[in-house]
Amino acid sequence: MHLARAGILLRPKLHTPVSSQLRLASSGNHAREELLDGAHYSPEGGFSTPFWRNALLLSLLAVSFYKWAPPRGDDAYLTRWIAHYSTPRETWARLNEKHMLQSQQVTDNVAVQGRATRPAIIRHRYPQSLEQASPHLQGVGSVPDMSGVTIRT
């Protein structure tokens, strides 16, 4: 390594002064200039604030609900509306009973099919083929006797 390069690497680096750094935030109290004169201003009070407006609206809503609410013996409007458009309980009970009987029948059919066995008779797949006879397969002068053959289906 050259001595010039070693001298550059060993030379102390200069630091930039702190005052030349860029500040991104403000540290001044410019937003609260009204506090500088010593007077303290409180927000406006009275019954025109949003709290009192909302309290008045809620109380009017409660009084109107109490006035037009149905008596204790009657159902509410929403309950009567839902009952009007819903299916009666008897219909659901009838459908459930029908489904239970059909499920029991399907279960019985599955059990019968599980115990089923094939019949002991030998059945021909194509019984119409027994009635067909080819004259080319018979010897000369011989006639096959088909009188003892019966077709079972």
C-alpha cells in the first residue's frame, strides 16, 4: 500500500456541525398564540352544545316510544310481522314426521337388500336364442328334437 493512501485512511474525518442538520419538525409553539397574552379562553357553554342537543333528541325518542308502544298483553309489531310470514309449527312437525317415516323405510330397504341372495335357478341371458336353429349346423337327414326344451324366464 502506498504511503499516500495510508495517510488518507488514517487522517481523522471531519464531522459536519450539528447546526447544519436539516430539521423536519417544528419546535415552536405557534399553534397556541392566544396563551401568550396570559388570558385563558374556555369553550362556549350553554344548552346549545351537541351534548344537550343529543340528550334532547334521545328524550323525545324515549317519550314517543313510550306513548306509541303496544300494551304489555300485545305482541310487538315486529313480532307480529315475523309470525305472519313464518311457517307454523304444525307444518314443521308434519314434515319432520313424514321425513322420519321415509328414512325408516329407506333403512328397511337397505337392510333387505343387504340380506338378499341370488336365486338358485340358472337363467339364460338371451332366452330368444333357444328358438333359433341354423340348418347349416345340422347333419344331412338329421332333425333335432326340440320338444323337450322349455324356456323359463
